[in-house]
Amino acid sequence: MKDIIELKQESLALLAGKVACPSYDRNKVKAGIVHIGVGGFHRSHEAYYTDALMNETGDCSWGICGVGLREDDRKMRDILKAQDYLYALIVRHPGGKVETSIIGSLVDFLLSGDNPGAVIDRMASADTKIVSLTITEGGYNFDPASGEFEFGNPDVQHDLDNPAQPKTVFGFLTAALKQRRTVGLPAFTVQSCDNIQHNGAMARKMLLAFAHKQDPELARWIEREVCFPNAMVDRITPATTAADTAYLSSQAGFKDDWPVTCEPFTQWVIEDNFSNGRPAWEHVGAQFVPDVTPYEKMKIRLLNAGHSVLGLLGSIHGHETIDGCVADPLFATYLRAFMDNEATPVLDPVEGVDLDAYKDSLLQRFGNPNIKDSLARICLESSAKLPKFLISTIHENLTRGGSIKYATLVIAAWCLYSDKGRNRHGVELKIVDQMKTELHQAAAGTNDDPLSFLRLKSLFGDLASNKEFTALYTEMVQAIYKDPDIEQQMRKVLAA
Ligand code: CS2
């Protein structure tokens, strides 16, 4: 065991013989990007592309300074700092091949809780050209039903009252942009990397709503000067487990306290709309397109929605992982039927993409037995995900007279899940959701009022008053409340 190498800048020379390491001089890397929300996905995606680009071209002006806005980010910061911001990316192929590389594009990490002024200054620095975000679907602070900015959020109120000591992403972006404008620096680009359709437009709308309240003149400058490219981002990145860390020390001979595991597939389709330059990510596989709309809708309504379908139905059934679900023929058939009959009909054609082949590839990716993507991760924050991933598809199918039965059973399963917090065997399911209490209370009213869950208007809009939907939903929710054997209901839907 004493031969285990600590992951650090000074050990890269030793590690180079064992794993792929940065070939560029990390001392020369300038942080052209400030990234808010350094989790597994950022590290397997944007940081990976940026590292690959530096390896490919040697252009070191686009390193990344991570920023954590939550106290929960401290652990990641501490671990990365102790490793000189290096970490291992473990790519697991379906056939068992594993490719490990050390990613060097992160070069700093600030926690806003320690010093908000330092975060603002870093964003306002002349070196910063892009502020990118993975703040999750819930981080955009919009009301899911109206799509408008939620001024009721106490942190937003705090930021409006304390512009120099913000807590939210909107407070930080506004303060930094204000500083840039005052000193005559060009605006940075705000680049969303979250799974929201028109993620750039969403970031823009929310930031402008906030900035208008705080400083209307600055808001007008932001409106003119800041670009918010839309993008479709994709790489399945399960939560890191102790087995990943153990794998590195036993198989690769070095210690990383928080590596990232992901699938080999990766995709990034970006609108070429930047305020102040950008990395040439196209050299390492990103696609720049004039309009990302069809790509993002395809990905969110098939991949992300597909995950949620398996996540909720699978959790009630007692499956634990996505690959476990698709290895079960009933779940695989159900997923494909949902995709073919409900998700695909509401999609626009995507140039150069064969949707059938795309769906085949999704089933293969989900089935990767070496990516143990837990249903617990998929079900995290479902209230921020389902309106975008699945409920929009139901609304669109109701309008066009299309099928809704596959998705409706998922909503019924979500109600049971939120109410009981247990799978069909009575085993507890750990629910993590900002709306956990509201979801639970609404779901708990189901026995008296079968539509109780749907009355959460901010999630479901007017579904509770749609006769076609409520008739089917009532039948399904009552059936699974009587007997949570979800398989039986899935078979029924498939046979209907
Ligand atoms: C998942 C995504 O969060 C979820 O529910 O669907 O994290 C998904 O794995 C990624 O978007 C894949 O690109």
C-alpha cells in the first residue's frame, strides 16, 4: 500500500506512465472560465472538453476557476485543492474496457460563503471571458408553471438588499457584470450547461428579471452586451462511489479522493453566440450550430425523460440502477414504447439525426453494466425535472390528441413515491427534493381526492382540469395505491 501515489501536480511525472495526464504546462493555464457548480457532470463534460482542448492545441487561456455557492461544495473544494485541482476521469465502456485520465483544466476553486467579494472580483477580472453554470434545473429560480422569476425566494430578497454580499447566482452575475461595466471591461458570456430547453434563453430571462429589479440601467447593458448561448449537454455521469476510489488505488496505483466515473459517449451542441471569445471546443468534438432547439428537445424529451420514466417506475418496483431497469425486458419495452409513442411524436426533425438510431443508442447507453447509475440520483429533485422532461410532453400530446398513457403512469408512480417514500416491498426510498414537503402533503390527500397530487399547479399546470388526463390518472393512481405492483400496471398500459 505504501506505493500509492498521491494525486498532485508534483506527482504527474510519476503518473504519466500509468494514466493519460495533461500534456500542457499547468503553470501557464489562465482561468478564462469561471464555473459555478463543480459536480460530477461539470467534471466529466466541460472540464473534460477544456482539458482535451489544451492537450490538443496547447492554448492555455481557457482554464477553469470553480465556484461553489453552497456550503455543500466545501468538501469538493477541499479535496480538489489538496490535489492541486487535479482529478481522475474514469470512463467505463460497456464491454469492460476502462480508460482513466487525469484532468488538469480546473486550476482554482472559490467558495462564495468564505468570501463573496473574491468571487465577484474573479468574475469581473479581465481574464474571465465566460461564466458557465451547472446549477441544476432547480437553480434557475423560475416558477415552473408561469416560467417567471420567483422574487419570493428569500435568498433573492437578500441579494436585492445586499448587492455586495450575494448568495444566489443572479446576485453574483449582476454584481460582477456591474463591476465590468464600471471599469469598461467587456461583458462575459453566461453559458448554461443544464438540462433545460433553451437553457441560455432561460438564464438570460432570469438574470434580466433580477437585474431589472436591482439596477434597470445595468439590466439594459446586460441585455445588449451579454450573450447566453443555448446548448445541449450530454454525458451520463453517475454519482461517484467508494468503489471508484478503491479502483484507482488498487488498479491504477494512485489516490484520488473524489474521482468521476462516466460513460464513453459525450455530446455538446452549442450555439455560436459568445460575448468575449470562446475556446475552440470544436477541435475536441463539440458541435457549434446556429440553432440548438431540435437537439435539446430531442435529448431532454428522450434521454432525460427516459431516465425519469425508469427512475420512478423502477424505484417503486425495487430496481436500484438504470442498467438494472433496462436489463428487465418489461422496463426496456415500456421505455421504448414511451419513447416511440409519446416522446417522438412531439419532436421536431433533427438534421442529420436518425431518431430510431438515437433511441437504440440510448437503450444501449442506459444498459451499460459498468455505469451503475442509481435511481436515487435520477429521482433527485424530480419536481425541478419532471415539468421540463415529461409533463411538457403530456401537455403537448393532450393538445395534439396523442397517447399519454405511458407518461401518466409515471405521474401516478411519482404520487405514490412522494406519499409513501417506500418501494412496493416497503423498503424506504430516500427522497431528496426541494419540494419534498409539498409533494408529500399533496400526495397524501390521494385517498380522499384522487387528483390531490395534481393540484400542485406549479408543477402540473391545468392537468387537474383536463378530463382525458384525470380519467386515466385516477384509474392508475387508485390501482397502484391498492396494489403497488407496478409491473402489473405497466403490462396493462402496454397491452391497452
Ligand atoms: C439525468 C441526467 O438528472 C437526471 O435525471 O437524466 O443527469 C442525465 O444523466 C444527463 O443529462 C446525461 O447527459
